Amino acid sequence: MGKVKHRQPHHCNFLVLQQEKQHFFQFDVDGFKVKCVLERQDPVDTRLPSKLVNKDWHALWLPELNLAWVSPEQIFFRVLHLPASDQSELQQIIELQLEKISPIPVAQIVWSFQVVNSVELENSSGSEPQSEPQPQENSAAEASAKIFTVVIVIVARQLIESKLERFEAIGYEADNLCPGILYELMQPPQSLSGANIYPIYSDANSKLALVAWWNKGTLHDIGWLNIPSNEKAASELGVQISQYLLAGELAGWLPETPEWTLIGDTAAISEWLPLLNNVIGDSVKSQELAPLKEMSERNVIAVVKRELTVNLVPDEFQQKYKHQFIDRLWMRGVGALVGLYVFGVLVYLVA
């Protein structure tokens, strides 16, 4: 499992590869404040200039962080509520359950996890959620253990390695790789109870959306809606939503009156909203997804503040990039010494 570096970065690069486009952002970091200083959009396989993304000797005291997204279509999300006296114990607890919760053999996966804090209203009038929510405590007040809500992110190792190799082909060595929609999945509905639906992918054959289920400010499940792009879409959507509602009722986390919110771009909302209204009724709210630049900035802030800790870069890739960085420093140092020596010889000969 990849580990998040804890040195405060001086600036962050952010790379997103879409079907035909490559989006690159560079942010200056000052404490917990970030500012976008560069934005590029190129064809997807355009090689990035080395002066933008290659770390040099300045990174020894002004740390740099290369962030990237992986599309969530082939990612498995599992939500667990785990008792632990401290957050540092969670990794060992999750490792003991990996074989049970992973749909892929453990030897063939890359995984990471994210703690999602439960959110409470500041008062009974229904004000905004607290800005610094705390993990939900165990019902036994005297117990030392707390209940942590944890999202486990599981991906096939082959997929991650292929993604990182594609980044390397365009000159980008990612320090941190995270599902592109994860930060949004961590945001509860306005009422704190209901389902947030995020359209992810659509083509001539199928439509995919992620659904995050919340109850009283606690995340309980993340699942997929996978429906065909034909006249059977509404009926299949109704079947899948009914299955989720039944599962939530049996598990005890289904809200009495769930709030339904569709979050996506204009095209996705126009595709999904009529289908959802047909199945659920006209109670579905729609909300525009933030622009990519704004989402990237939020992710950088969350990583800098260590609120977003998922990292799917395997340890061996992190070590490889570290060694390549050291090798570059050595080569530049040797080159500088050789140049200085040649200059000295020339001065001596001229004199």
C-alpha cells in the first residue's frame, strides 16, 4: 500500500488524463493555502516539459509533490466501520480483513484506505455541518475505542502499474495516485441523510454512476449503478435502486426519508435526471459538479492538510522514483564538476 509523504510541499503538480485530453495544473503552496500558477491542456499523450515536472536539487529543501488521478471505473470501494483506540491501528485491522472484502486475490491488488469523519449539525435548526468533524464515538461512552468510518480503495495491481507507466511515458513520476472522485464522495448530503449520485461514464452501451449512502452524517456504503444505454435503462435502474434500499433497510442504515442528489456536469445531469425522476419521483435534486481546476485545488488542499490520505502508488514505484531523483542529482553534480575542471584547464592554458 502506498504511503503519503508527510513533508509539507512547496508546490504541487496535478495531472489528469481524460479520453482525449491531458490536464496539468501547478500549484504554489503556502501553509494550507494554494494558488494555481500554471494550467495546461494538451492532447492526452503529449510529453510534459521536464522543467515543469522533474525534481532537481531545489526539492531537497523546497519539497515538490506530483499528484495524479486514476479514473474510478475499475476501482472497488468498500465502507467499513471499525473499532480502534487510535487511527494508527486501522491499517493492521484492515489487512486482516482484506481477503474477505477484496473481489480480487490480495496478491494481485493495490489498496489504500481513507478515514471519513462523521458530520453533525451545529444545532437543531439544520445549520451547515461543522468544519472540523470528529470521528463518531462508540455507543458505550466509557469504552476507549472509537468507531472509525473507513473507505477501502481496491484496484488491480496491473491496472495501477499500467497507469504509472503511461505517466512515465509522458515524463511524469507520480508521488500520489488517488481516485478522481474520492474527495467528492466524502462530502455528505445537505440533510446529512440520503444518497449522492455521481455519473462517471457513459457510452453507447452503458452508463455508470457511483452512489454514496449517508445516514445522520455517517457514510455507510459506496456502490455502483450500471445501466444500459437503451430503453431498458429506467427499469434496470429501478431494480438496482430497489436492491440498495432493501440492503440498507436490512443493514439498518437506510434513512427514513433519504435525500436524493445528482451531482455531475450538465450533460450527465441531462442523461440521468429524467431516469431518476422516473424511478424515484420528482424529489431528486441536481447539483453541478465543480470545474476540474477547482476540484484539483480542493484535492491539493486536502492532501496538504492530510485530510486525503489515499495513495495507490506501490512502494516499489516510490523507491524507483526516489533513486532516479538521486541519480539525476549525482549526474548533474558530476557534470558541474567536469565543467568546472575543463574551465580551470582552459584558464590555465590561456594563462
